[in-house]
Amino acid sequence: MARTTGSDGGRTRSAIDVAAKHLIARVGYEAMSMRQLADEVGVQPAAFYRYYPNKQELLFSVMRGHMDRVLAAWEAESRNAHTALEKFCAFIRFHIRFHVERRDDVHIGNMELRSLSPENRAIIVELRARYENSLRDILDDGIDTREFAIDDIALTTRAIIAMITGIMVWFRTDDRLSVDEIAEKYVEMGLRLVGAKKIATTKKGGRDVPVGPKIRSL
Amino acid sequence: MARTTGSDGGRTRSAIDVAAKHLIARVGYEAMSMRQLADEVGVQPAAFYRYYPNKQELLFSVMRGHMDRVLAAWEAESRNAHTALEKFCAFIRFHIRFHVERRDDVHIGNMELRSLSPENRAIIVELRARYENSLRDILDDGIDTREFAIDDIALTTRAIIAMITGIMVWFRTDDRLSVDEIAEKYVEMGLRLVGAKKIATTKKGGRDVPVGPKIRSL
DNA sequence: GAATTAATTGAACGTTCGTTTTATTAATTT
DNA sequence: AAATTAATAAAACGAACGTTCAATTAATTC
């Protein structure tokens, strides 16, 4: 046998991507064999190598693609929010909704960092830091405007990221709560963590400016 | 060659356990080969099978041992705390201190659940649930005594577990903060999440009893 | 319709995997 | 000191691994 009737490079490539995500998320990158992957796609193992030079590049492509999509989606979403408080709530809602719909990507992103080559790992780690820093920037901003009262910005950022990412470990679509309900409850918990409250402002030069000293601890 | 001078089953077994923890934590269970492990121990691959029937039982033994130690240590530690507030703070401090000193165990516990056989996985999942439920019980208790004001107990429990376990991802012993300092900051954040505050009590039948209705949301 | 390019198969490569078997020697018991 | 048990080495097992190569056929271009 050789080329099959109806074969199409584009379709095969995306079939590989889809199957790879399922397989890597389920059994792990190391445990997934190329023969397993080929079976899932319905093709011989050798066919894979027309689309990727090797197994490692497949993993990197999956993880890189996910991070690119996360960053682009948040970039777009964040434009609708203006105050730090609004941005903070928007971030939590975005993070939860976006990731709940991409469980495989999230799982791979959390579990397979160590399976990347050092060079590839550095790239993913950098992209992830960029995303997490966008939350940190919101906290910084909210402290300046007196919207938030936070003791340690770095730790609070990490705590919130861990808290909202941990959802993916237990969430099932048949949960007692919908994704939106869960998101709202986590927004509430997030607000507690950043000490958010409505604050007094005063007009100064035509703009609302917060009253009182910056609060760094509650 | 055969039995080596000075060879001792007890020492070899613990050398295997130590080396296995390092290796599995670093490269992952699937990626660790028995030859790698044997090299680390300074022995031939076949020697391993005197101590474990196979690779899977080694992984299970490592994970089971860790969970047993966690549960026993918290059991002992929790006896020093009495009110829900005290127990809550004690839990967070215990969790952070205990796990920071056992990074390899924590990493293995988080990453290698899927490498366990279904039967073994069920056992570990059950032990983990038992541990996490001890936090949930504290939150339940604190709501009854009006020490805490929590909207959703199950979600708050998960949020706190995720928050304090996430520390192991980034913590390094040369961090700007010591473990104890980090623990105190996370206690503060935990208290925000459970809405803890000093509450009014009234004497009733010789005991302090909280005043006012149970608060289920802030 | 001939030439070229795209997509795939089938077979094989050398390597490594977890594990078993057998032999051998050290330590312990009798 | 003989017999027994404990602890290992050395070699090999078949199976599976990621990957390469040559052959073959479908689709496209000229």
C-alpha cells in the first residue's frame, strides 16, 4: 500500500493534533507510544514523521499553541475591563471559563513541562510567567488605587493562580454547580484574598482619586 | 560475581527507596528505567527484584508511605489545637512545613497518580480524601461556632488546599522568605478566605457560646 | 497524458525496556 | 566446619520503543 485515496495532509495533521492531546492528557507523554498515536489517527506510525520531525516537537507544539491562545484570548478579554477591580474579576472569570473548556491542554501544561527539552521548556515557562504577571500587574494597580489591601503581592498572586487553576483537578461538567456559578464563587473568594472593598474617593483635578494612605496589610 | 562483602538487605532496600524518590521526582516514573535506578543504588538491575516484585509496587510503596506519614503527623499535630480557628491555623502551618520538607514526595504524589494501577490509585485517592476532609471538618466546625463566615464549604476547602499546595511549585529554600514566614502569610490569606474574625460570645450553661445567627456568606 | 509532487504503507533499524533465570559468594545458623 | 540462608552478579528473554528508508500510489501540475 501507499498513498490512500482521499488522503489530505491538512486533515491528517489536525487528526494527529487532536489524538495527541487526548492521549498525552490521558496516559502522559512518556507513556504514549507512537504506535498508540498512529492507531488513534488510523494511520501507520511512519506517517507521523511527515508532520513532525519527532515526538518532542509534537509535545512542544501542543504546549506552545495552548499558551499562545491563552495569552491572545486574555489580551482581547482584558480590554473590556477598566478599573483594577473590574480587571481582577474579569481575570478570574476568564481563567476559569477558558481553562475548563480546555482540560486536556491544562493537564498537559501542568504535567508535561518536565518532558520538554531544556530549550523548549524555557520558552513555555516564559510564556506562562507573562500570563501570570498580568494578574500581578492588576494587583499592583489595585493597591495604587486603594481598591485592594494586600500584604504580599507576589504571594497573593501565586495563591490566586493556584486556587483558580486547582479547579481543573476536580471539576466535572455534571458538577452540582455550573462553570459560571463556580466562577462567581471564586471571584468572591478572590475578592477576599485581595481585601477588596468599595472605597471613598475625592475629586481632584477632575478625576476620582482615592482617599487615605495606601494599605499594604489588612 | 555474586553476593558482595558487606551487603545488607536492609541497607539496600532503603538505598533503593531513597534513589527511587529522587529519580521519580526528577524524571518521572515512566521515564525512570530500572537500569538508571540500579546505577543510582550501585547495584545490578536484577537485585531490585529481591525487594519489590515489580516497578509498579515500588511507586505504590513510595506514595502509600507518604500518605500514611502525612495522616499520622497531622493526627498528632492536631491534638494541640482546640478551637476551629486554632485548628485552621495549625492545619495551614502543618501542611506547609511538612510538605516543604518533602518536596519529592509531594511532587510524586501530584504527578504520578496516573501511573498507578487502578486498584492502587483508588487507595491513594481515598487516603488523600481523608486528609483533605480533615480541613473540611474544621471549616464545618468553625461555621457552627461562628468563627468563620463561608459561602461554600466544599469550594473553600478545595481553594485552600490548592493554594497551600501550590507553594511547592515555586518554593526554594533560598527564597526571600523563610518557610515560617511564608506559612504565616498563608495563614493570613487563609483567614481571609474563611472570613475569620473575633466574635462576641455569651455565657450559657457555663460555656462560651457564640451570639447571633450562623453566617453562611459575608 | 506525461511529469511531478504529496501522502502513505510496510518493513526494518538498532536500542532500550521490565523482568527472569541461573550461578556464585557472603553471612548466618547448626 | 558443615549446612543453610541471604544477597548479589551476569547474562539473557521477548517485547516494545522512536525512527528511518524504500517502494508505491493518489493528486496535482504542466
